[in-house]
Amino acid sequence: MRYKRMWSRLSKYTKVARRWWLRRSPATRALPYYIWRAIANFSQNGTERAASLAYFSLLSVFPLTLLFAVIISSLLGPAVAQEQITSALDLFLPPDTISLLQTNVQDALQQGTSFGIAALGVLIWTGSTLFSNITRSLEAIFQVPVRRSMWR
């Protein structure tokens, strides 16, 4: 008898919850499915893609900084360039990292064009790899069929 009473209450609450759920908009009712699909898709290659994007994003920061340093020094002079870059990096990086980057930027400003060319080459490589990874990730997210490139 006790279980019947408990079952009838539970049945009543499930009916109320079901009616409430069915009155929601179709987008709201589809939300659990979308959450489930997001978790399932992320578990396939999500961690690797996120790590790859973070790695190449961080890897492209240093050559971009060197390239900006060389460009700014050719326009404004080495002292102004180093001061501007240091003040800009002060906002984002810890003091130990800033001192390391200051010495590297100072060396790059003394070398000038050769560091600029090297930084541009590394930046092109890391940037193209980063955008290639972004493209593949977005294609996987939106389930775009894979196309063959011209050279394959």
C-alpha cells in the first residue's frame, strides 16, 4: 500500500513535469540533445584540437612581437620601439617574462632586418598552421564534408 501511494505521487509529479516540458519552445526541448551532442563530439577530438589551437596561438606570439619590434624600430627608432613594446607587454605578461622578452627584443632591434625576416618566416608558418587548425575545427563542428585540396 505504501508503494502504491508513493508511485501515484511520483506519477503525478512526472505528469506535471512532462506537461511543463512539452509547453516549452522546441528550441528549449532540443537543448538536452544539443548538450549531449556537444559532449559526444568534444570527446572524439576536442581535447587535441583545443591543445593544438592553444599551442600554435602561443607559438605565434613571439615572432609577431619581434616582427612588430622591427617594424616599429624602422619607423620610430629603436629606443621608442623598445619602450612601446615593453609598455604593451607590461599589460599581459609577468615581470620575469617581460625581462626575457626585453633582451630578445633588444637583440632583434640591433640585428634589424635579419631578425625581421626570420620572425616573418616563423610567423607565416605558425599563423598558417593555426588557421589550418581553426578551419579543420570549424569544419568538424559544422560537419562540413572534407574536400580534397589542389595538391593532393
